Amino acid sequence: MHSEYHLDSDTENVPTGDLEFNTFVIEEVLISEVLERPCLWDHTMDIKIKGMDTVRKAWEEIGQVLSMYICFYIILFKFACIYLYIYM
């Protein structure tokens, strides 16, 4: 027995270019904000200078900058995905 499935999708309520543009803007702002904070990406920094409090504060600052777009944890996850895509 072979059965075919055909799913009709409702495209009427799917956002178009606005979603892609907003994602692009968020990524650009996120990258520029991270680049302004070497403690998040410079692995040559002394761990004493770059302590966890400094790193947490840097992410909180970025969260405040991008708070009009997305919440703090999504920002952290998104940067991790970008970082993995670029360096892995």
C-alpha cells in the first residue's frame, strides 16, 4: 500500500520580508555589540580580567541594547549559533 500525503499550507498569515529584515538587523547589531566587548570573544585575555562577572555584565549590556527585539537568552543562543557556524 502506498499513500501520498499532500499538505496545503496556509501562507496567508506567514510574514514576508519584514521578518528576514528584522533578523538581519538583529544579527548586525548583535555582532557589533559583541565586537565592542572583547571579554566575550578574545580568548587571549587573562581569565582574571575576563571573569564571569565581567562576561555576565557584558551579556546584560547587550541584552539591554537589543531588548526591543528579543530577550537576553535568545541573544546568547543566537550568538552561540553564529559563533559555531563561523568557527566550526
